[in-house]
Amino acid sequence: MKIRAYMNSTRACLALAAMGLSLVTIHAQTPRVSITLDATKTFQTVDGFGANVNPAQWHDGKLKAALDLLVDDLGGTLFRVDPTGLAKWLDPAKRQPDGHYPAEYLEQIYTSKVFRDAWATFRVLNAKGAKPFLNASGHIPPGLGRADDPKRLADFVGYAEMVVTMTKWAREREHLKFDLLAPFNETDLGFPEGPKIALEDTVAAVDAMLKRLDEHGLSDVRLILMDDAGPWRERVNLILKQDSWAKRVAVFGFHGYGDGDDGDSGGWSGAYGHMVKAVRSTAYSKSAIWMTEYGDLDQTGLIEHEIGWRSTRRILRLLNEGLSAGLVWDAFDNFHEHDAAWSTYGLLATATNSWKYTPKPRFFAAKQVFRFVRPGFMRVAVDWEKPDTKADPYAVWRDPFRHLLLCAFVSPDRKDFAVVGMSRLEVPWTFSVRLTGLDGEAMTKAVHCYQTTDKVPCRAGARLAIKDQTVTAEILPRAVFTLTTLK
């Protein structure tokens, strides 16, 4: 059998040689993929990207090196800062008859080391031009939960008072700059992520928060709600019925994790797109939908490139569904109080002996999006020739777009663009983008192609020129890539 197979393969090679071909040239042929970026067809406006930050790792300023990497190199602009990791920094037993806390008690708490570290972290982000906002998560103190279920929030006013006093201190005593507040965390799951808030208690919990903000003179602070662990539409529907809150709710925030399959088998794909359409048809039409936590659950540390791939695939799919922002969980490896465990979800590896930070492969994959899709950019249409399955029922299986994920954006003035893509193609290939609807100045700019693979960390190749409204780049096998006018 081996001799016969060898003879058959030899005859095939001789036949190809007689036609001037060879097996080598057939396999070496470079695939070519062409698309059109249509800047006249716009979708959502991007609010930005970033990460969740644990300020407990401040360590007398050593954390600043990590923040520099996250803003200056990664391109992060949005940061969710949870000062304590536990939603029990105030003791409800110390409240006065009017429901407020004594001024001297608040000063003692908000000048303690844990909060000094949080304010210092926040201040650095402010100085770097980023947009941080406060968040509360983790266990609630005794006295705020139900008697029969202490982990389920019952004293909504008491919880709101605790969160709002922190917000007021940050604004008025620390002079920190922010206008968004995320007061809840995974209330659909409850302990240990945050206080459990039953569906029927949603309106009461949010109403108490808004009224406490008003009472403390913070009516300009807008909310991010509810930071649930998935696309729980029923809770959103309850909020959408409260028309009077529309200007007070800036963002509907959600969390989305995968474990190899990106959660596709759980049915999340498409759910956010439907939610975006639902929100747009209500009084909340100007409220955005963000993924305030996203990533992958693996913590082996043995498939780092794969983690970057999975996480970036997730955020690109969500952007294509209409979401406006994404924050990675987590900014850097650290100890989480509400989980009471050291976690390695970070974009940056933390060396605890020196408190130095090193970008992981997932950092470079995220950078392909974060650095080049800037706040204010608009997602635009991407078109390509679809396979004609009527003429050839097998055409779809030969279509390289089966293995590509693409998302395109333009700046508000249409002078810059970014096409972010992911390719599962295992060979180098040629990518051509025809540009339509852009400002004439864009056509005179140099274009850069940044790529991240298991061997290349977000590196740019030679500068490319736009000719006849088209730019062409050579893409590496299995790459996350960005074709852009930005540097």
C-alpha cells in the first residue's frame, strides 16, 4: 500500500510539472481578501476602553508605573475604581437618627489608608486625562441585609447613604474629577460579588440612590446600572419604565466572561444587540451600553496568547452588536478582598517582590482595540462580496470570511480610521480595504498595520500608502490586526 501511494503521488507530481505547476506553488499561493469601509453608514459612538483597577496595590506610588502602561501604552481611557472591594466600609450602627453619619466618623474612614490609596490612584488617572469612576462591590455589613437573608439588601437608603458619602467626599474633599458612579456590582449573583438585589427590589434600590445623591447636592452625578453578570433584560425593563430617571442613568453596564467558547453556548450572542435596540426606542435613547467587566475565566497562566485572543474576540463581537465601551477584568494581577484570593486576570503581571508590572500577551491583544479606536470614533459599515451559494452550494465553505472577524471605525471628522480584525487563517494573506465616505485629508495620510500574534506583540510594519482609495496590507497567520491612520 505504501509503495502504491508513493507511485500515485509521484505520478501526480509529474503531471503537475508537465503543466508548469508544482505542489509547492499551489500551497504557497497567498489568499487575498477585499472589503469596503463605508463611512457614510454609521452606528454607535465609542465612549472608550479601559480596565478595572484595584487601588489597594498603590504601595506608596509603585502602582503609578502600572497606570502609566495602562494609559500611555495600552491607550485606556475608562477606569472603574473600587476603593475597598468590600461594601461595608461604614458601620450602620453609627448612623444618627436622621440617617446620616457623624462628620468626625466619616473623616476617620475617608482619611484611612485604604481610602488614601484609592484617592491617590484616582488622582493619577485624573492627571493623565483618563475618566475614572467609583464602584462599590463585595460584602455588605450586618444591618443592611434582610433578617432572614443577611446577604440580600433590604436597607436601600442605608446602602445609598454609605455609597453617596464616599462619592461626596471624593468630589468635595479630595477634589477628584468624575461624573459617573457605579453603585452596584453583580446584584443578580449576590454574595460575594455584591449585595443581592431581588428583581422586585430594583426600582426601590435605584430610587434610594438617586434621592440620596440629590440630598447631598450631587444631582449631576449619573449612574451606571446595574453591572449585572449577564444580559438580564427583565431588570433593564424595570428601569426603562422609569422615564423620570432617563437623564440620570448614563450607562447600562454588564459583565461578560468566557471559558473557551466565549459563552456562546450560553446564548449571550445577539442578546446585547437586541437590548441596544430596545433602549434606543425609549426615553433612555441617549444612555449607552457598556461591558464594564469582560475577560476569560482561565487562571492557569499557561494559555496567555489564547486568553488575549478570546477576550478580544468577545469585545469585537459586542462592538458589532452596538456596545459603546469595554473594561477588562482586570488591570493587573492582584488580591481581591471580596473573593479573598489572589487572581491573575490582569493585563499586567505583578511581581510582588518588587511591585513591578509587565504586559502579558492579553495586554497586546487588547491594545489593538484600545489604542486605535479612540473615544468619539463611530463604528461604520464593512461590506464585502458574499459567496453565491445558488451558483455554487459549496462556496460558503471556501469563503475566507468564515475565519475573519472585522470591526471598522472612523473619527468624528472622518479624517482617521481604524479597521480591527482577527484572523484564524493559518497562512499569510493580503488584505485590501477600499475607503469610501472619508474626508479627503484621510486619503493623504500614511497607514499603519499593527499586528499581534503568539510571537509578535502589537508591532507595526512598514508605512502604507492609500492608492485609488484603497490600502493593502500583508497579514500574518492567526493575527489580531489593526489597519489605521493613527500611530
